[in-house]
Amino acid sequence: MTANAARRTVPLKLRVNGSERSLLVEPRRALSDVLRDDLGLTGLHLGCEQGVCGACTVLIDGKPAVSCLCLAVEADGCDVQTVEHVVRSPAMQRITQSFLAHGAFQCGFCTPGFLVMASDILNKGIGRDREAVRDHLNGNICRCTGYEPIIDAIVAAASEDVA
């Protein structure tokens, strides 16, 4: 493969956090890299870059996805929501307060992925069921909290009425 072939770019159109974005990307680039490096959305974190830690979780067309394993070109034409967008909702304001109250934030590295998943949990209406929350979070790793404070925070937030 020549150097020029390795640097070939293709057009990419996304709706990111409610805004239409068009850019040129190399077909081999991960969505996480495009979001962080090209679009400046550094809220998502890169942990393992192998799809097992969940720190880079985003919503693609409303479904959770680890962005480090998704090629940016696979998301062409999709609606992508990052933690920057997710935390703006009234329900997420309640969740972040609940995370603080329950000590679910520690080092904070995994937090963006957990917040995106918490948003998905609330949207699916399963936040009051501890086992369903635990199952839904099974793709996210936290090395600090032992998970119980995170689950407690989501269940507590889901138990409150949405303003």
C-alpha cells in the first residue's frame, strides 16, 4: 500500500449532539478519534481502546455503542450523542446530582460512559430495577467504586419524578 492510499479520505456526514457535521476522514479511523480529535468532544474517554471498558460509550441512533470499535464511516448518516449532549437533559441533571450524593464519582475516568448508559437506562424505563440496571451496565468498567454506588445513584434518580 502506498502512503497516498493510506491517507485516502472519504466524506462523512453525521448529526452530532443535534448539529449536522460534514468532514473528511480516513476510512480506518475510529469514531472515538473523530469525535475527540476532529470535533473537540473530549468528554468521552479512551480507556482500553478494545471495546471492553465502556468509557467511550456514545449513543448512535439512540443505541449505546463503544465508539472506539466503531469506524467513523460506519456512523455515516447517523445521529450520534456524546456525554456532552446527554448531560444537558433534566433527567441527567438529576442523575449527576444522584451520582454525587451516592459517591458514584471517584476518579471520574469511567463516568462519561456510565452517564451515557444511565441516560439509556432512564429512556428505557428500567432504572428502578436493580438487576436490570446491573445487567445494562455490564459493558462498563469502574476500577474505583465497586459499582454499587453507581447502581444506587441510577436507581435513586429513576425513582424520582422527571421534572
